[in-house]
Amino acid sequence: MQIGNQHHRAIEALPGSGRVRILDQTFLPHEVVWRDLSSAKEAAEAIKVMRVRGAPLIGATAAYGYAMALAEDPSDGNLASAYDTLHATRPTAVNLRWALDRIRSMAAPLAPDQRAPRAWTEALHIADEDVATNEAIGKHGLEVFQQAFVRRGGTEPLNIMTHCNAGWIATVDWGTALSPIYQAHQQGLPVHIWVSETRPRNQGAALTAWELSQHGIPHTLIVDNGAGHLLQRGLVDLVITGADRVTAAGDVANKIGTYLKALAAQAHGVPFYVAAPVSTIDWTIDDGIRDIPIEQRASREVTHVSGRGADASTAEVLITPDTTPARNDAFDVTPAGLVTGIITENGVFPATKEGLAPNAIKA
């Protein structure tokens, strides 16, 4: 996708170096900063502090980090310990575990001296496959958009609401929920995006708005609490979000605030779609509310906000009394009954155990 009319991926392997380069998202939207990662420790830190974020990108970064770990020490002991270190960085997104499992299962049977180069090659494959997967998600989502555009008369722009950031910087490229938006814009289908700010880390305001601005896509930022009002007033044609984990029965874990949008969408008859690769589906669990671990992040993310001042410097400010505690659940779970459909690289499927059965969705 584009930064200043130049194509980039959110993570880019540096040929022949055993290193990768990431777009450090903690500086966005005010600065574009690239950072090299040259060790598993640096990859783990980048995931943990959210220099990279978004389930597919976390998975790709972890895969590269695991390959770097094996380049440092290909022993059986490090095969296990590096896995554990990287897996512990973010507990909710299933792509992290999926990517690590893929590297480990490939590397474990090999002789130690063969592990690192094969792991690096596998990490490259994971990144390239993510790009193709997200492009395919966009094509299927575009069909959903085109049908919605026709239903509403085929003249005025399609008003789409999204939450958090499920764009190209949440993946290796294209994005999940934003992939069909990019493809609609490229094909001339008029769209307008309602961008929810997504407190407390403001991924919508800082990241989604930045992405859409880079591509010239019409959008409007709204406060999180304004979503229900817009849905009630008939100003939203459909809602689409990404996902960090989807259960076998169709429950969806995504950034905190997604559940409220799904409730409001159902109340007002607005379709609510989730765009996610098949690798985000966790077939080992059915009950998302009971079985998906919800990451608890630092209360400071709630009690403080950062932004750019009049002098162009970035500052963090306290917005609460000094003694006020805060709870910071990073995700919530939207029950399957509120989800119109799951848009994957293989098509659009109902959010049910039967609809998401491996033999159906992988066909």
C-alpha cells in the first residue's frame, strides 16, 4: 500500500541480512519511522509494546522473530524457549500462536544447522501468503459492498463504519476490513468511511484515518460513543471490523468497543461483517466469552493521552485525577448471533459452527 505515493509493506525483509524492517506504529500519525529488528528479543519487544499490531502482522513478525532466534541458537532448548517468549507477548490474537506453531513444526524434525535457514524461508512464505490472503479477502468483501450499493439505489456513496485499525498496517499488506474498502475505491465504487476513534489507544483516529488519508479515501472521524447515534439515524449502510480471534462457533474477539457496535447494528437492522483470514479461526474453542483470554493492558493507556502540540512536539498528558484507577481490557467478544458473516480469503461464511467447519471453509 501507499505512503507518500510509494509502495510499502508493514514489515519488510532486508535481503541477505537476516533482519526485517517494520513501520513503527507508535509514532503514527505524526511521524513515519522505520525500525530494523535483528533479534528475537527485538521482535518480541515490538509486538509487546505495539510497534506492530493487528493479528496477521503480529503473526508474521513472530515468525521472523522465531527464525532470528534459531539463527542465534538452533538447539532444542531454544526451539522451546523462544517459542514461549514470543507466544507470551500478546495472549489474545490467535495468529501469533498459528505462526509460531507453523515454524516450530517445520523446524523441529530438522538437524539444528538446518533450522535457521528453513525457518527464515518459512517466515518469508508466511508474509507473502498474508498479502495474497488479504487481497482475496478484499475481493470477497468488495462483492458484499457492491450488493449493498445496489440495494441502497446505486447512486450515493456507501457509508461504511469500522472500528480500530484493520488496514494494511495491521497486516503485511492490504489489510482485512479495509482491504475491500481499498479495492472499492480503486474500482470507482463510491465509499465514505465512518472511522471510530477506538479509545484508549485511538487506533482508528491515529492509524485508520492516516491510512485512508494516504489513499485519498473519503472518511470522517467519530467518537466511539457516536456510533450508535449514526446507526440509529440511518447514516450507516454496513459495519465491518477485523478480528484477533474467531471461535469455531463464530464468536469474535476484537478491539474493545466492537461488541457495542454489533449490538447497535443489530438493533437498527444494519449488517455487521467481520473480515479475517482463516488462520484467525481457533477451532479448539467454541465459547468466546468463556475461553478467549482477554489481554489486560496498563491503566496508563486510559488515564493518559498523547498527541502533537502547537509546537509540533509530541506529549502525553494526564486526563484524570491522580488517584483515579482505571481498568483496561484490550478486547471484547461479539457473540456469533450478532455477526452477519465472516469474510475470509475463501469466501463469506455464516458465523456458525456449521458454516465455519474446517471442511466447509477450507474448501
